[in-house]
Amino acid sequence: MKHPSKAPMPDAVARFRAGQMPPPVFEAVVQMADAERELGRLRPLASAEDQGDRETVLALYAQADKTVSSHAERVGSHLRSLS
């Protein structure tokens, strides 16, 4: 889930990208980022409560991923086939 070599995105680029997405997709992207942070915070299988929290966060991530995946990215999507 985490991409360690990922460079930070400039604020202007993030605002432009967010402006091109429908609101439900943008909310799902934010929810995915929150879930990734939460998964990094949880200790792997430390207790039954942590395991339950981890499963809840994974379910939220999967739901948001489904929303994001259903949206065709239009801006620059044709350039992906060239790389």
C-alpha cells in the first residue's frame, strides 16, 4: 500500500488534480490516504482489539478503492500507455 519512493506532490498540482475529480471520488481518495496512515499506526496483530481495528480500516480502504477504481481518470490517462 505504501510507496516509499513516491515524491511529494506540490500543492498546486494536488489542487488541480482534486478539481478534476467528482466529489465522491475525491472523498474516497482522502479516505484511502487516511486508511494508509492508520494502517501504519497499528501494530501488526498486537491484540484482538488491534486486529479488529485493522480489519475495519482495511474494509474502509477496500470500499474507497472500489469507488476510485470505478472512476476513469481522464487527465493524462492516455499518457500511461506510453510509459
